Amino acid sequence: MMAIPDNATKEQIQIVTPKHVAIIMDGNGRWAKKRGLPRNAGHRAGAENLRRIINASVEFGIEILTIYAFSTENWDRPKLEVQALMKLFARVLNKESQSLHEQGVCIHHLGELTGVNPDLTRKLHDALELTKHNERLILNVAFNYGGRSEIMHAVRQMLADGIAADDLNEELFNSYLFTKGLPDPDLVIRTSGELRISNFLIWQAAYAELYPTPVYWPDFGRDELWGAIEAYSQRNRRFGQTDEQIGKA
Ligand code: FPP
């Protein structure tokens, strides 16, 4: 049982905690613009907010948190912004790895590291190694990640392994994805009002509940995460079946 946060609604909602929450952390740039700040200040605020959301995820009993940190398409942003983001990721890894480890967070990486700065790659490997036995929260960092490229990567690997067409099934396919061994996301949150999936977990999110919110990522704090869990708790997940089949009619 978890403690219901101070501002939880007074009505009785049967809280169902999603096991796996995935977040498209969008709106850093607009958050900064609204304040007359450079975009990078928005990314820094976004990184600070990530710390709050990791703490809240642990508090609420979420088991897996997947964050979209940098997509394969984000390389096309202005060079200076990409450089600043890479520096920010390296700084966050330096600053937070030890405390995430002490908190029981196990960091996983989703994506490919070819072409990524070697120093950043090493820092990421160190963080994965340091935290690999932790069990409190799995933090999947989708970095240099794209859903289509993940699927292509899996298919290439399966062909290289000589998998026969008749042997292919969804379970086997899952085992070739970066998320191998993990359950699919139950809830996908996208901040900043956009209503797109943007190449994020396009295979794994097939039956996820979607929660778009107009709040910009740096402002999406613990209370907003709780709001998303409340909304999730009231969804009727049917996985393509009827209410009768899932016993809700
Ligand atoms: C989206 O905002 C954000 C990103 C592309 C980068 C995500 C990075 C962070 C949240 C920083 C912290 C992350 C880690 C892993 C330390 P945007 O720039 O697309 O905002 P906009 O749509 O308003 O321009």
C-alpha cells in the first residue's frame, strides 16, 4: 500500500499502479521560451525534473520507468543544441549515478551507441555496470533510440541468427528488442500537449494507455504524475476484448 499524496482527490478512486510507465518528456524549449530563457535552460530544468519524477516513481511503487531522452531524429537539431544536450547527459550521469544506485535504481539503455561520443558512452556503461543488480526501479533511458530502428535492429539480428520464418513468434521477437525481458508499458505519458507517439516504443506500446497532458515537462512534477496514475486507474483496459470477456460488464 502506498501513501496517497497530500493533494489526492477526496473521492475514492481504486488506485491501480501501472507497473511500467513510459514518458515522452516534451516541452523543455517552450517552457524556456515562456520565461525568456534559452532552450538549454529548459533542458536543464527538464533534467532536474527527471530527478523529481524518479523519486516519485519509487514512492508510488512504479517498477519500470522508461524515458525518451534523445531520439534518433534529435541529431537533426541545431548542432549547438545537440552538443549542449550531450554535455547535459554526461553531467547528469556524473552527478546522479551514485545517488540513483543508493536509491536502488537499475539503469538500462534502449538504443544504439555507435556514433555517440566515447566519453559519454563510457559514462553510460559505468552507470549501467554500477546499478545492474538494483531492483527497486528499472530506469530505461531511451537514448539515440527510435522505434523503427529498434525493429530493424531486431530483424537484422534475427536474420544473422538464422531464425526460420516458421519459428518466429511475438515472444521471440520481443527477445530481440532493447526491452527484452521487460513487460510492455502500461501507461505512456506525453507532456506539452502533443498527441503523437513520435517513434517511441511503437511495438511495445501497442496496448498502452495514453496520457497526453498540456503541462511542459519541467513542470510535470510528482502531483502531475499522481494525476496520471489516477487517470490510468479509471481506464478500462480491454486488450481488444469485450467488457464481458474481461468481466467488467
Ligand atoms: C523535449 O523538449 C526534450 C528533449 C528532446 C530532450 C530531453 C531531455 C531532457 C528532458 C533533459 C533531461 C534528460 C536526461 C536523460 C538527463 P523539446 O526541446 O522538444 O521542447 P519543445 O518541443 O518545447 O521545443
